[in-house]
Amino acid sequence: MTQAQATKVAALPDAQVVTSVRHYTDRLFSFRVTRPMSLRFRSGEFVMIGLMGDNGRPLLRAYSIASPAWDEELEFYSIKVPDGPLTSRLQHIQPGDEIILRPKPVGTLVHDALIPGKRLYFFSTGTGFAPFASLLREPQTYEDYDEVIVTHTCRDVAELTYGRELIAGLRTDELMQELLGEEHLAKLRYYPTTTREQSPKMGRITTLIENGELFADLGVPPLNPETDRAMVCGSLAFNLDMKAALEAAGLREGANSDPAEFVIEKAFVG
């Protein structure tokens, strides 16, 4: 952060400066902003961010923090909704612009909400990959489990770019190599699927769980409450379908106050 940016941030309560923006498709983009010195959060949590509305009042939405807890900046991954009150404007931000950030992180997609297990699944659709982008760069994720499987389901191949590049970067970036280590990264399995555009793996992840393809492709046994743990983030319909699939396999939903075998981020819909 430059001195000018620091001065600008200090002058406006709850404001942070945009440091970079990247557009992936006409529906998806990511951006990074300065991080308040006092902000502490657990990888996987979300905060309220937004812009000032035309009526002079803040227009805020819940956004998962895509950067890990140790990062000096904050990263977010967002959908673009043409007539959305917030994203129709947020998609046009540029480096140097300001956003509003309420530094009170909360959320259920944290390690503390799961009991110990052998294998951890991250199930996501669309921008629901964001909290897992945080957790995948967190050493504890690999220290706690023998295997980490991340699934990402999107309509088109281009919509997988953010997740695909992040996972590729974990294996090639020197900082990630040093922080996580090759032994830990060897535990990571990536399973992307598309539902519209042709790709190496087609289908909704819920269907691939039900028909057993997911487990056959990965060479792992079906979901088992004795060994498997899961985190889920996606659309409301996806979350409900995944909850049913996980409970059918005998897994129980957990929370910060009552850890169990799986957790769902109820605040996220996208």
C-alpha cells in the first residue's frame, strides 16, 4: 500500500482501497483490496462489503474472503448481475477506487466446525469456490487431513478459470511451495465439472455422487461419516441438494458451537 492509499483509507471509516481487478468472463471477476490493520479472521469466513448507494446509505452484501488469513491484502471473487443493486456497480471498480468493508468476519466454513477426519471434501459451484480459495492456501487444511478433494462445478469451462489457476499456482508458486510443502500439496485432488459446455468431465456433482462416478474417478470409497468431512458453498438449491446427499451418507451437519462431519455456508448464494 502506498502512503497516499494509507492516508485515503484512514480518512474514511470502513473504506478500503482496491489494489487490483481481474475479469474472467462476462459474469465473473475477482479483486483485491487493502486489509485493515486490525482485521483478524479464520480462513473460510466472510465479511460484509459494498459501495455507497445513491441514497447515501451503504449497500452491503456478504462476501467470502478468498485470500488466506495470513495474506496482507483481502481477495474477493464475485459474480456480475446486470441489474443487481450491488454487483452491477461493483463490477466496474478499478485500482485506486474504494469499497466499504465491515471488519466483522463470521461463517461456518472453518476447521473448528468439523470434527477430526481422514478426508476433506470442498464442494462448490460458481463463486462458491471463494472460501475454499482461502482454505486451500491455509497450512492447517493439509495438516488436519490425509487427503483434500476440491470439486468445482460451473456451466462453462471459462468459469472454472479462477479455481483452476489458483490450484495450479499452489503447485508452482515458490511462496506456496515453501508455506505448504510438497508433501502437503500431494494430498490435494482437483475435480472440476461443467454442466453446459463440453469438458473432460460433465455433470452436476450431486449426480456424480449419487451414481458413484465421483468416487470411481478418484479411486476413493463412497462417503463415510467415520472418515469423510465436507464443506459446501454454492447456490441455495445446490446447498440443499448437497445437504441431502451428505445426510443420506450418514454425515451430520456441524457448526462452530457443535462440530460434526459437514458444514454449509448459508450466507452465500451465487
